[in-house]
Amino acid sequence: MALWWRERKEAALQRRKEAAFDASWENLRKAFASPRYHKPRPRRSPEEMLMIRRFVLWWWTNRDRNKPSGRKWARDLGIDHAWLLKLVRKFETDPAEVSRLQAYGDPTSAELSRAKEYTRRMRARGELRVSRRRLGLCTKVCTMPRTLWGRRLEAASVTG
């Protein structure tokens, strides 16, 4: 008798979980269909995102012996290492994206600085999302160092 009762309770619990899951999806569908819904604003300007993609591609295609780790490179760029890895996976599966980014040539620190400045101005105008760090919700401090790989960006070149 106890086994039958336990099975019945487990089946009822499973049905409730499925109903909650379905209700959650239904609520999401309604929210996206609402006229009040708008896509979230981006965190960076399109120019800075392009520069970050170019620097990640530069890092990924480099064959230098003292190439920094992905985490170090991401920290130097001021991005999360998970995004760096996501970009690398995209490069591996999409050669058209790689050739499109390579057509721009090697990235420079001046271009990155210009893109970061444009992002700063867009954020000041309220066109971009404010990061958790800027809101004071994150305790990490991430700053872009003047050098990557221990040398100036202008002097660095891609080998390979």
C-alpha cells in the first residue's frame, strides 16, 4: 500500500512540475508578445564589439610561444572569458566571419581606445545598458592595461 501511495504522490508531483514549466513558457510568450516589451540595450557600442572580436581573433590566430591564456587576454580586454571562448567557437565554425574580420587588418590600441571612448559617450547619453560593476553590484575591478603580452600594442605583430 505504501509503495502505491508513494508512486501516486510522485506522479502528482511530476504533473505539477510539468504544469509549472508550461506556465512559465506561456508567461514568457505573453511577455515577448506584449507591446511594452523591448529588446535589452547592448552593453557596448558596435564599434567596441567589433574591436573586441578583432582582438580575440588576433589572439586565437597567434602562434607565439608566450601567448597569454584566454582568461588573461579576456581580462586585458575587459571582457568575460566565457565570451572570449564563445567567440573562438564561432570562429571555428564560421570561416566567413574570420575572413571578414581579417579584412580589417591587425587591430591597434588606438582603434580600441577610440571604440571605448565612443562606448563611454553612448553610455553617457543613455543608449547602452549600465554594467553591474558601474552600478556597484560587482566588486571586481577590471581596467585595460597599457600593454598586452608585456609589450605595447602598436609594437606587437601577429606571427604565424
